[in-house]
Amino acid sequence: MLLAVLLLLLLLLPPPDARSAHGHPLYMRLPPSTLQALSAQGTKALQAAQRSAQWAVNLAAMEIQHRVHECQGPGRPRPQDPLFRDPPEPGPCGERRPGTVNVTQAHGRIVGGSAAPPGAWPWLVRLQLSRQPLCGGVLVAATWVLTAAHCFAGASNELLWTVTLAEGPRGEPAEEVPVNRILPHPKFDPRTFRNDLALVQLWTPVSLAGAARPVCLPQEPREPPTGTACAIAGWGALFEDGPEAEAVREARVPLLSADTCRRALGPGLSPSTMLCAGYLAGGIDSCQGDSGGPLTCSEPGPRPREVLYGVTSWGDGCGEPGKPGVYTRVAVFKDWLQEQMNAAPTSREPSCRELLAWDPPEEPRADTAPPCAFYAHLCPGPEGACAPLAHQQCVQRRRRCELRSLAHTLLELLRGAQELFGPRPGMRRLAPALARPATSLRGPRRHPAREQLLHPGSRAAGMQLPKPRPEQRGDAHGCPGLEPLRQKLATLQDAHAWILQVPLERLAMDFQEVLADLGSKTITGLFPAWVRAGLGGRYVVFSSLVGLEPATLALSLPRLLVQALQTFRLTAQAEAEPTGARMGMRQDWRLGEKGKDPPHS
Ligand code: ARG
């Protein structure tokens, strides 16, 4: 026993430069530059982990919101939302906030515009594919966003898309909403970009409580005269092939006549569905990433309103002399837009999102209720005979959706794993850094949109979860399916609490020490090691294996990251449920507050 204690003491308290009787060192510390590089990677892993945790929780919260909304009855306007109705007209629209109205004239930089004040374009939204911002869009009603059809080329799976709504005038975080349905214009031609327009239906309606507001749609085919100075806005590139803007940019561009435009752009321009705006002198234009965003012209009056006449579509380069930008003419699509937004819910096949949120009954019901009612229209017989068939079709489609969703989840997991511990890309960044100061590490460019979190307060992450809106709380009894969704949310919150509780400003991994025991070595060339790492001011110590040659070191570092993350997670979970036996854990971990020394130093 005494021997064991002595041994333990020996192991835990090695002098920093312990040497064997032959003068060989017994232990070796990883140098500070390696620890720094490791910490930088760890911090990135934490950030990614927090983002995906927040994402999962937000999604579950939105499912609840959607369910409650459905239980309250579709199409019934919410009393506190007089502004937002589907369909959009009539009602207030296109109103800008005072103090945000001074759109740049012909100077500065979109290409050649200037940074828009926060909240200047309440209808401007951002479309993300797997959380990667790809296009702009324009809010036109409570649940409808208008954008360019080409944004969905090759990526029409609505489950992969989300929409980030406009931020508030004081930079209040923008809300991110999943997409329920994508409706590209049926005549969109990807070769010519004719009819480059798509409607996107949001999963939850935009609430008046937020900063987003709809733009006005043209009420007649007539457009403002040539020369009218209209506004464009977006996060697109600052110049061709250039970086995307970090914040919304805006510019004024005059409308050009069809003749001028055709002369400039040649036969590629189809004036029946496209209009041009910009300067033949070049310099001010929309660019890559602005697609789907608004070209609005101000309608004068006692209360000026912005009306959407164009949706950013294409151009020949960006801001090139003689090459104005091309916008889809919204006014000519008025009927199609109204038709789509007014369509009865049962006239369309249910979306995957709707089907996945549906809990199919064991037995087909005698009548076909939403979301399956659509299929009842398809079979000829009397309603009673049709119901089982409709139910079957509906369930089959749901299965296909499940497969799509599963494939999506797997891809996300793979992406996440690559982002976190990607053996090659991650290590390629890390390995050379071992010989250099960590400051020379270059991670992927931070994208502000990727860090926008859904709810106010969640910037500091933590379990400051979406406070349910009053109407969101709903009554579980009157709303079937609500309780399981709530349980799912609670489970997710518990599972991710360890990372969500860490405030954003403290979300940093700090590898303080990795002490390798040179006394033994695995056949793969790794040495047992003690690791002390910190997260948000809390420290854990665990044992691991580490390589000391450049190649073995590079290979062993991802393991250290994973172990550190696991240890933090398990420690936090054990703290949250102190009786929860974690006896099976092989990790030798201990938790300490900052300031407590690791056992061996
Ligand atoms: N097609 C681009 C996009 O997808 C928009 C290009 C606009 N170009 C222009 N020169 N106005 O974002």
C-alpha cells in the first residue's frame, strides 16, 4: 500500500527536469509553442461544438414554435401581429426606420457602395446552405421570402437551408429560421437565367417582436421611369472574386432603359423578365453573394415606401465599365407570386419538414388530415375509399424524407468531425505551427453570419435559451405532439449544457501543460502523458498518450483535443448530476479551479 502511494507520489510529482540514474531525462514537457497551437485548435473545436449545440437546440425550439402555431389554427392571424399576414397585401410594408435612410450616392463600395447602418434594410435576409451564407433574399410576407432561383441550383433540399432575418437597429442579433419549402419559378432557365425568381416559405412566421419587416411588392406591371435612383443591398463581394462583406452594404443605382441594357449586355438580356440598373461608367454594382437581394425604389408620399422592383440576378463581372447589373423584374411576376402565396395548404405536396414534424398514426384515419390531405385530392374514388391510399402515399413520402434527413445528418456529422478534428486539414494547419509561434496559425476565415446566434442573450451562449414567446408556450393538452417536442428540447438542452453554459468570451481552450513520461513507450512510438487543460477558467487533468517526434506528435494531438473535450463534457455532466456514477470511465480526470496547481508541478 505504502509502495503504491509512494509510486503515485513519484508519478504525480516529478521534478520538472527529472533525470534517471544515467542522466537521461525522465519526463519531457511539450514546448509552449506547441501548447499554444493546440489551444488554438481546441478553441476552434469548442466554437464549432458550441455552434452546433446552439443550432440543435434552436431547431428544437423552433419545432415547438411551429407546432404551437399550427395548433392555434393555420391562417389565423396572431393578435399581436397585425402587420404580418399571408398573403402580404394589404398592410404596412416597405417602411424604413428613420435615421437609416441615407443610401450612399456614387462613392465608396456591395461593389462601390457603403456599409449600411444596422437595421437599415428590415426586409433583407440571408440564405444559408448548411449554415454557409450563399445568397440574399427579401422578406415579402410573414412566411415568404423572395430570392433568385439560381441560388438553389443543385441544392433544392429545403432541409439544408435556413434564412437569417434582418438584424435590429442597435445590432440586435438576427433570428435564423429553417426553410419549409422552396418554390423556384417553374420557367426558370439555368442556362439563360430567364425567370430567375424563387419563393421560399419559412418554417415559422416572422414576428413583429423582431426587427424584420416586409417590403412592398409592386401592385401593377408599371415600373419607375428610366433614371430613377433605386437601392441595392447585400453581403456580396466587394469586388469581383473579392471577399464577401462582413456587414450589409448598400448603394444607389439608376434604372436603365431596355435599349441601353441590351446594347450593353447583348442578346443574353431578355428584357421581358430582366431589368438593368447601374452605371455605364462602372464602379458601383451588385456582385457575387448579392444574388436574391433587393433592388427597391422609393415610392414618394407622406410616408415613403420601398417597393421591390428587382431581385439581384447576374452580371458580367462586377462594376465593370459598360456592364450594368441585371435584376429579375418582379412586377411581371405579380400574378405568380400572389397565386403561390395564396395557395391553399392542401394544394401542395407536404414538404419534408412538415412530414418529419408529423407523427403518423398507426392506423390510417378515415379522413385525410394535414399534412396528408394533399394526397386525397389525387385519388379519384369517394373520400372514404381514398383515405387509406392517401395515408399510404403520405407515409411513403415521409420515409423518403427521413432518408434525406438521415443523409443530411450524416453529412453534418462528417463535416462537424472534419471541422473539429479533421485529421488532414486540421493537422496540416497544426503541424507546421509546432515550430512556429501559434500566432502564425491561420484558421478558416470567421464569418459573422456563422456566429450569429438565434436569440438575444445566446451570444454569451449559456443556457439562455429561447424564452418561449407567450403564444409559444401553448397548452400541451390542446396541442397533440407538443409534449414530445418539449421533451426533445429538454434532452438536447441537458446534453449540450456543458458547452452552452460557457459564455462566448470565455470559450477558449488553454492547454497549460503536457508532461510526457519517457520511461515507457508504446509500439506506435507514443509516451504516456499527463495533460492539464482549461476551459473558461476551469481546469481538468487527464492522462493520455503523446508522440514526441514531429510525425508522432502531429498524429497524437487530435487525440488530446478529443480527450480534453470529452473530459470537460463528462466533468460538467458529473457535476450536474453528482450521484451519476461514472465508474466506467477510464479517464483519470480531476477538476480544479484556476489557480490550483496540477499534481506534478
Ligand atoms: N450571380 C451573382 C450571385 O449569385 C450576382 C451577380 C450580380 N452581378 C452584377 N454584376 N451585378 O450572387
